Amino acid sequence: MGSYMAPARASLFMAKFEMDFLNTCDKKPTLPFLDDIFLLWDNSLNDLQLFVDSINTYHPNIHFTHTISKQTVSFLDVLIKMMI
């Protein structure tokens, strides 16, 4: 299965990854993220796509799958709907 320390190491790696990546960005998400990510974005849709493209090229072995929606998104088996 792996070392009992593997989850802690993975969390530390991703925390550093997040911090290093966000330090390179002009436009950032409203909430910080780590591991399973639910991201709130206050900028344009184009800026969000640039952010996603940038984070997916920041490290050669780390890639994020994503769903972008203004109405609903499924996150950790929960359907989240935007209420306006």
C-alpha cells in the first residue's frame, strides 16, 4: 500500500505546489485550494481557462481534471447549483 507517511508527504508536496504556483499568478481564485478542489473564480471565463491551462503545465507530472460551469457542478458526489 505504501508508507503510512505517504498521505502527509503528498499533502506537503501539494501545499508547496499550490503556494509556488499561486505566487506566479496575477489572478487567483477566491478560495485557496488543496487536493480535491472546489474553486470560486471572480474573474473572466477567459482568465479562468488561462489559469487552468497554466496550472496544468506548471509541473510535468501534475494535471487537474476540471469542470467549468456557471450553473451546476458535481463535486465529491454532491451536485452544487448556483442560486441567483
